[in-house]
Amino acid sequence: MTIRLNRAEALALRMTGLLLRPHPTARPQGVADVVEWFGAMQAQDAASGLWSLGVRLPGATQDDVRAALERREALRTWPMRGTVHLVPARDARWMLELTGVRTLAGTAGQWRQLGLTVADGERAGDVLGAALTGGGRLTRAECLAALRAAGLSTDGQRGYHLLWYASQRGITCIAPHVGTEQTFALLDEWAPEPHRPERDEALAMLAHRYVRGHGPVSRHELARWTGLTVTDATRAITLAGDLLAPVEADGEPAVVDAALLDAPRAPVDDLHTLPGFDEYLLGFKDRSLMLDPAHAAAVVPGNNGVFRSTVVRGGRVVGTWTRTLGVRAVTVTVQQLVPFDAALRDRVDAALTGYARFLGRELRHSW
């Protein structure tokens, strides 16, 4: 029997799956648990990625999260859609192999415009592989210098694409920052004991992780998030078997983590101050459960793919916020998308105080 969910119920389950509300079975104890839960977490902006983890690990500090990443509990790479994600270190290689094929195939046109060839990409991989062998870790600037010394042009967007190609091919990965600088390491050295599932097992695992961290969702959402074809996404859901359960969400067919079927579905008046690049919004194409279309332009000004941090009440976006970091304080400016009464402002202040505590700074803000 297919369970029918209205929009409020679907949103309640989604917030639970996103680990933004207490979950009946998941109690993540650290960075590795959170990243493995989702399978992959948006991390194209490093600071957003840190707070995405912090908001799901109450009491953790930014230093705690950074230390976990230094312990290689997760790493950053480009597993899907040409976008940087945090992934479990041991799963990085099979994810690149499963979802990166179509991304690589789609580069030819853009590379021609940039004056790059596949041979350039392969040469870049060889150069970086040699430069990083032996546990080395190079900053982005040092990697680009090594490419130029080998006769490869890094002008314009060429340098970025060559770095991306080396990681997409599973040669390098993005290591934690050193200071403010991005660094790269060899994937084989950063994750020396990779998991090697067969393709069907990998499809099932990816489907289960996406659905449990985002559901209820459709097969089309899974295809968009992974970059797989709809045919592969449909097969992946089938392969996940009884781990997933069919539901009807607001009249549309969807699937949800079977462990959530008995989870509370009543509306909850909770409040979160989330980073801009978080699975809460970026994990979906259809964001209407969480975001009023009338507010979309305020969250993504110019529709340019750069998301502002959000104030989320009861699962819905009610405001945005921006930050400026100082040595001792973080200054936050909040933009209200709906009217805030005094009680709501106090709750937002409390949430932002938690964010400042995560950073180890004092909070200063303006409205």
C-alpha cells in the first residue's frame, strides 16, 4: 500500500532525512557519519561545507570539523555534475567511476572553446601525479605552477579545468585548506583502501543514500543529483529494494527511506541558520517544498548559481544572511523575506550565536 503524504508531511520527513530534525535511527557522532549518511554533500564553498557539517553536529566547532577532515574522515572532489562535494574517502573512487563518465563526456565542446584537448588533460594528470607522489600536498597555486612548468597553459579557465580533470579521473583530490589556500593530494594516497563495489551495488548504495538524506524524492530528482540517466536512476531505486518505500508526495510518485515511515510527520516550528551551499536546497531541482518561488531571487540573486545562506523556520526559508569575518568577531546581516516579530528575532539571534560559537568568534549583527 502506497502512503499518501501532503506537502506538510512530505516536508517534515524531508527535514528529518536531512538530519535537521531528530531521526529515529540516525545519530551521527562525527564528520564521517554525516558524510556517509548523505553519500555526498555540497562543498564547492569550503566555509559552507564546514558549517553544513557543524549544524548537524551540535557542539562541534570549526576546528573539530577541520581536524576530522585532516584525519581523512571525508574528502572533497568532483564526483557528480562537475561540482565539488564532500564524500567518504573510501567511496570517492567508485563514485567518480559511476557518476563521472557522463560529466567527462560533456567537456569536449567547452574544452574546444578553451583551446584544451584530452591530451592536455592526460598530461596534466601525469604532471600532478608525479608532483604529489610520496604524500605530498600542494596548494592550488603550486599545482598551477607545476602545470605551467610542464608547458601547459593555465590562463583563463584552463587551469581550473586541468585541475578538475585530474580529480575527475581519480588521480588527485582536494585536501583540506592550509590557511586560506586550497590544496591537492593524490587520491590513492589520501584514500589508500577504497571500497570497490560492483556497478549494481554502487547504484543501489547511491540511491539509498540520496533518498534517505533527501526523501521523499522522485527518480528524476535522483537522476539530476547524481548526473545519471533516468533509466539508471530508476534501476538504482529498484536495486535498493526494501531499503526504500514508495509514497505519494503531494500527488506525485516518490520514494522515501523505509526507516522514516514511522517518523513524526506533524509540522515542527524549528529554526536553523543554514549555509548557502547546503543539501537543504541544492540537493533538489524542485525546491518548492522549502522555498516560496517569490523568494527565489533573494536566495540566488541573478540566478547565477551562488546561493545565500538561509534562515529556515519550520522547514521553509524565511530569510537570508551574509557574514563578514573579523579576527575576533563575525558580523552577520539578516534580510527578512517575511516579517519577523520580536520572538523570531530572538530565535534567529540564538541560532546565529551558535554559528559564531562554531567559528570561535563573537557575534555582531545588523538587521
